[in-house]
Amino acid sequence: MRRVVLPPFGLSLLLTGCGLLSGPSGDDGSRDTAQESDSGDPTDTGDDTDTGDDTGGGDDTGDPTETCDAGDLYTRCDGDDVILCDNGTEARIDCPDTCGSDPDVDSWCQGEMPSTSLSAGYYGDANLSRFYTWIAQGDLEFDRLELDAGTTLLVKPLSTLTVNDALLAPGTKSRPVHIASSKSSPGAGDWERLILGLNHQSRLDHTTIEHFRGIDSAGDLDLFDCTIQEVEVDGALGGAVHQENTTESSYSVLRVVRSEVNRVSGGDGIHVSEWVDLELQDCLIQDIDGAGVYIDAMDATVSDTEIQSAQIGLSAVYTNLSVAGLSVSDTSDYGLVTERSWGSVVDAEVTGSPDFCFGVLEWETSLSTAMDFDHVSCSGASTAAFRVNLVATRPGDGLGSVDLSAYDVRDTPAFMKLYGHAELSADGGNAVTSKVFTSDSDSDWSGIRFQSDGAYWNGKSAGQVEAAFEALVPSASASVTNVAGSELSGVGAR
């Protein structure tokens, strides 16, 4: 296997040749602690602090074992010196007097990173140092790629980055990693995909990736404190962050924590499918053409996440879904919709004017949907707060079920739109709406079963349906003129 290491090329030789390479304690006797103050990284423990007496003119008397952090770059606060660290050895450049004719040193002295091109090709294992701005001139392939904290990688339009085994980008708050278009006026979809192989195990921290066509991942991927934005989704992908694993014997996991996905056209924000588990925590997803989050996978947990401006907030298909803290606003179809799924939705709020705030759908006779909603609120839905479409299940085959607890519905024309054969139960809640239930067609009600306080109503008479509605939605009274029809309305508050 070919291995390419790409820290500063020949940095030690370059600086030694210029007479600039010094030991850990410097060579000018003026090691001011201010010059080596970090720019605010909370993880820096301050091993750059010198306790020696810097009175100038003499040898430094600080800790002789003290070295700089590998990869650090500082500028003196009281002068023009630039300090570089090459594998933990400090090099000091007196700008602009020394080596001023070298273009790389000139860039460092001006507080800039000199550019280095990477030609199209296969690089095996590689590390990109923060001392340079790297420019990918074509398709690049790596087995393992590590981007040092503070590294910038610019990608030529229409180029693809492929990493087979591991992509590591340990950025920090003060030294983020940046992967973007090399164009002077960049835009969504400038460069192609970031492809991560089937068996990869990758982690990105404090990393921004933008101006491309999406992350195409199959293995394990962790995104912590990351931003994915300005994405024009590739037609072969489902979303800006797309994880699909078709190998049943090898589950993969996508973890997205304290991250943002913004400004996505042509697809979803996050899209997972097949043998994948999703963990989504404390994220912001906004301005998405498709669904903010689309899940057709195994297990999915979503907590403390906000989705704004999308066609659908969250869509889960054939998934064991657990939601604990979700805010959705300004969607057009649904705030949250499940299909052939089971699980719970707790502390979810949908606002704006979607067709429905929440949907529970079922299309296969082999499955029996079961969704619990607890402490959910809906405001402004244009059709109804809930849509329950369980058309495939039949009495005796196992009814799909929907359980509502502590709901709050306001400013919607109807509380629920029902179709098919379902078991509904409710325990407390408030519905401020002119209609309690509506149906899609004359035959909708024959298999509906309503449960409240342990009692069931099968919907065989107008009186039973009225009682069921009033028990399920205590804040409204029901008036039923035709059990098999759609003239089911709630009139006034109780």
C-alpha cells in the first residue's frame, strides 16, 4: 500500500536552511508568554505557557522540556515573529527580514497559508497540514485521510473526493476544518460528492463542508459540531448527508450531534436507508427542498432538534422511531409523518401551515403500525392536526394503533382525518378546532375503533361515534349526521 504523508513539505529543511529552526526554548531569549497564547480553543491546556523570566537578552530559563503543540501557528503580540511547529519542534521566523524571498515564508509572515495543489490520483494514507491551503485539482482517492485542525481544502469544480477506510477531521472551535469549492465565487453543487466507503469509520469535528453535491456514506460516520451547507444533491443520492448500507450482516451508524444542515436543493437534508441506525441530537436543519430528515432504516433516535422550511420535517418509513424533543416549522406537507413504523413521539411541536402536523400511514397487511404521541402540539395546519391512514390492516388481523396523550391542537380546521381500520386511544389533551374528525370516503368508518378510559366504540351508530369523539376530544362536542359519511363535526367548546 502506498502511503503519502502531507504535512508541510520540507518545512524543517526550509527553515534550517534559512537559519530559522530553533529548539523548544527559542534562540532570542525573549519568550513572552503572550506570543504563544492560543486563540481561544477551550481544549488547549496551556502547555505553551512559559514560566521563565523573560527579561530579554539572555537564554530562556523556562522548562527545557517545553515544546509547542504539533500543528500550532501563532503570531507574537508584540512583534512580527511567526512561530511554526513542525512535529512539536518550534521554528521562529523574524518577519519580514529573514527569508523574505521565499513565497511560503512570505505567506506565513502575512498571516496567510500558502497554497499547495494536489493532482488527481490515488494517495493511499495521507495527512493534510494546516500550514497550507490545499487545492484538489481533480478526483482524489485516499484510503485514510486526516485533516489537521485548522486545515482548509478547496476542491476544483466537478471533482470527487473518495475515502475508503477513514476520514478524520479533528477540528476545534477556534481551528475548524473547511472543505469548500475552489471557485472565487462559489455556489451550491460546484464540486461533486464526498464518497466514504462501505467499511469506513470516520469522524468529523468542527468541520464545514459546502458547495458540493452531498456526502455519500456507507460505513460509520460521526458528525460533531459540523455544518453541511450549499448542497445541490446528486441525483444518485437522497440527501445532503446520505447514508445507505445494503449489507445486512454489517450495520452502520450515522451520528449527527450539535450540527447544522442548511440550504439544500434537489433532495433531503439527512437521508438514511437500509441497514443503518441514526442518532440525531441537538441539530438545526433548514431551507431544504425535500424532507429535513428522511429515515428508511432500522432504529432512529431524534432529540432536541429543530427543522425549518422543508417539504416535510421528518419522515420515517419502516423504522423503530424514538423522538424526544422536536420542533418543526414552515413545512408544506407534514411536520412529522411515519409509514409502516412504530415507536414514540414525545415533546414535539409543529407550527406554520402544513397540510397535517402529524401523519401515521400504513400500506402493508403484513405490518401493524403502532405510534404513541405524548405532549405534542399543532398550530396552523391547513387540513387537520393528525392524519391516520391505516388502510391495509383489518379487524382480526391486528389493528394499527395510535395513542394520543397530552396533545394541544389550535388553529386547525379539523382535529383528525381518518381512513381505514385503526385503534385510537387518548388520555387528556386540548383541541381548539371547528371539526373533530373528517373522513376521506363513505366507507372509512366501518373498521375504526375508538378507545378512551378503557371503553371501546366500534362506530356502528351515530350515538356511539358521537360518544367516542367526545371522549377522545373532551374540549369539543360531536355532531354526527351520517356514520358512513364525512359530515362529522364538533360544534363549540365544552
